[in-house]
Amino acid sequence: MSSDRPLVIVTRKLPDVVETRLRELFDARLNIEDKPFSREELIEAVKTANVLVPTVTDRIDRAVLSQAGPDLKLIAQFGTGVDNIDLDTARNRSILVTNTPGVLTEDTADMTMALILSVPRRLTEGAALLRADTGDWQGWSPTWMLGHRIYGKRLGIVGMGRIGQAVARRAKAFGLQIHYHNRRRVQPDIEHALEATYWDSLDQMLARMDIISINCPHTPATYHLLSARRLALLKPSAYIVNTARGEVIDENALARMIENNELAGAGLDVFEHEPAVNPKLLRNDKVVVLPHMGSATLEGRVDMGEKVIINIKTFLDGHAPPDRVHPAMF
């Protein structure tokens, strides 16, 4: 490094306590206004930084990395997913990449469970009706705003990593029957504790579930994993919840099927073309939409920042950072 206080460029505003610690330890260039970096600003950052701290919305692709300066040795992602970074190009240029796994597990699982509850029970639809104050609600009625219970229903989890397992623990407590599809079967003791049924075939699992929860990362292999063909396998009474990445689902096909009553509804915290949201999803009462807030807790963001700092400090001290990302992991 060119000095005792390496230049660390942070692309977005982080919690104050995290930014303060970054300033104490490094020559940290902060983004106080929280305006997303343009492509030109990202290129300038990789040209000059010793360490870049991006977020999942920063596209660090081959074209950007090809202009990285010789002093850029670490990309310390503020986030768990790294699909925004060209890992192969980073490796070829001897740039390490780290992320912040684990700290968002419980928060994201909480939000997943909230959507699993919200969609069948029509929570946001009912809340919106009261706020609109149209006078339609005349008090309790035996047939007003009927939804569906989730107790006893089958939940199919796509991606049984940390978050998938945390979702399963919550869902089991609500009386859901746990099923899952994963690249690799989880350990028998985990399956036993969760009373989970493993499906080697995603197609077969989808056709039998009442609710599907997407909890896998976005990779080339999972792009449109729930394609139009696979969505058509679902029962018309089934619901889909996605708190992972929007690209995992064919969003146009999903919107069309819900509009045509070929699916019962969806709870979505992520979208295929963020920040744009398919208008058909926005205007459909059967869809609960949230602005990518599954991990949005103060505690979670601070924990993420602490992991970023530990990864940077460990690397600068000449050791392997604890959360180093390898392309094979994804």
C-alpha cells in the first residue's frame, strides 16, 4: 500500500457508527449525500482506491475492473450477494473480494415469514382499504376479506442455505410442512430438526407446494430458475414469496399468471429490473410489493459494516480476510 492509511472509497452512505470507524482506521472517502455512483464515478474509484466498498446496486463488471489501478487489491462488498461483481475478472487481476454473510440471515428470514403471512391473509389489501376511507367497511362480517390459513400448508423452499434454514425454523413454528430443493442435500440432523422433505427435482416439488419461498442467490445458473415453464407447474392456489433476487423469477410470466388467476398471489421484496417494478404487479391486489427492505434493520446494517471493517483490517494486516469470496461458491 502507498501509505499507512490506505484509501478506502465507499460508494453509498452507511450507518454513522460504521462511517466513523472507517474514518478512524483508514483514509475513507465517504458518500455523505448517498447518491449512487455513476459508471464514470465507479471507474474513477477503482483507478484510485486501495480498497473499494461497493453495495449490491453497484455494477462492478469487466469493463469497470479492466480500468482498475494497480493499487486496488480488495473489494469489500457491503452485502451478502456478489452477483454485481465480475468475480472471474477480479481474480484474474489479483483483486480479492469479500462479502458480509450471516449477519442478514435472521432479518431476511423475518421478512420472508412476514410475506408468507401477508399474502394469503390479504394484510396489505385490508390496510389499504381502511386508509382509503371509502366507506366500504361496515364492520366485521362472516364473509368479509376472507383469505387462507397457512397452518398445515406445504412450504417449498428454493435454496436451503442459512436464510432458507432460518425461514424453515420460523415456518415450522407456524405449523407449515417444510419441503426444500437445494444444490446439495443438507445434513441429516438439520433435516430431522426441521422435519424437512428434500426434493432432488425442483419441478416435482413445485407441482406439490402451496407456498414457494425463493432463498437462493442469483447466479448464471439461477437466472429465471422459476421460468414460465416452471411457474406453470404450480397449482393455481399457490403463492410465491421472493426475498432473494428478482432475476431468479421470470417476472413477466409471474405477473401474467397472477393477472390470469393461474396463481393465487405473490409477496415480492425484490424485482428483476430494480428499481423498476412491473406495473402489472403494482396494480394487482394479490401481490404484496416491498422496496427491497428484507435486510433493512439498523442492527443488520451495523453488523454488515463491522464485517466490512474486519475484512479490510485483516487483509491490510497481511492475513486472509474471513469472508473472502471464491467464484466456485456461487
